Amino acid sequence: MVYDLDVTREHCPMTFVKTTIALNKLQPVDDLNVKVTEAEPLENVPKSATEQGYTVLSVKKTDIAGVYNIEIEK
Amino acid sequence: MRIMSEEKQTKKLSIISFSGDFDKLTAVFTLATGAAAVGYEVNLFFTFWGLDAIKIKQGRSPVGKGFLPKVFGLMMGGLKAAPVSRLNFWGISPKIFRFLMKKNNVATLEELVDAAKELGINFYACEMAMHILGIGKSDLIPEVKEILGVASFLKLSEGGQTLFI
């Protein structure tokens, strides 16, 4: 199952803290799509997921300027 | 805030939370949650006024055994009564900070504490400070893993980074 998380209104450290908490709650077969803004979250969200042993499948620009979608596999 | 020891980089962060001030506790929990979210083992050691952050009763309450500890407990209060370290203005400033944090979508102190619990950060309380302030384990939140002394804290923080806030 694929879950969505929007952290575009969050700031450090809650961008990657909320991502980690969401990932911890997922089942091993689940994926998480995280919407982030550029700069700090775009750098720290994939980094924190990788550090926790999860796989970042893709980082793509969305239709909204300055907003990216990060697809993470548990 | 100062770095007490800086050995080779390991994935462990231990913080001695000494101050019960709102701003310093915010720094403690911001660093702790951020580190835990990137895979660090995080140990928080609460001592003296830092113990206010982990009391069950978050407002002003005469927590403690004996007259003087009860007076201290009532004057200091818990997490929701924490003053800011500068320009507290009789408790008005923490309310303004909470308003500004919410307005700017920055995590409040309470949200950071909740995140710390969810991330499985280790909470420890100082045995000596609890003894002075007449505080028992039943006065503290259930997430407190253990009551420790200096030797035990040094052992569990060994090989990581340690901060005193």
C-alpha cells in the first residue's frame, strides 16, 4: 500500500521527524510518498530515510513550484 | 550549550538536560528528535530543573515529599509552566513563544516531547537531584526508563557525543 505524507508546512526537525515516525509505522510492503519543499527538507528527508535503512525510489518535482515528491520504500 | 566531549563520530547522542527553561528544553528536544530521526541512539538525562520537563503534572503543582520540595515544585511547575531563560516577563513570554511557534508552523515544545516518545528516545532521571527535590519515580512520566547516577550515565553515553544544556 502507498501512503502520503505532506510536510510542506513543517520546519526542521519535524520534516524528517514526521517522515521517520510515519515510516516506522508502515508495514514492510508499504511505500510512502512525502511532499516536501526545496532546500532543508529536500536534503534531510531522503537522508534520514536512507540512514534508517529505507530505500529512496525517486525524487520528483511536482506541478507546484518548489514542491517535490519523495517516494520511499519501507 | 557546550560540547563536553567529542570523540570520533558515532551514532549516539546523549544530552544532560539541566535547565528547566522553555527555550533550553526546546533545544534539547529539537536536537534529540532530529538525531533520533536520522538513526542516532539518543539518551536524555534529566537533572535538577530539567526534571520539570518529565513530571506527570505539567502545570504548577506541589510535587515532592516534604515542605520545601513541595514549595519548589509549586514554584517551578512542570513542562507547561517552564519559563524562558531571558525576558520571561512573569510567564508571558512562553505564551508568546508558543503562539509564534504555532503561527509559523514550528513544532511546539509539547509536540517535540511527543515526537521524542514516538521515536523511542531513552529518558533517564538523575537519582541525586530527585532525592534533593523529594521527587519519586511515580511523579515522572512512564517513559522514564531508569533512575540513574553519574557512573551509569557515563557508561551509557560512552563512545558518543554528549551535550550539556
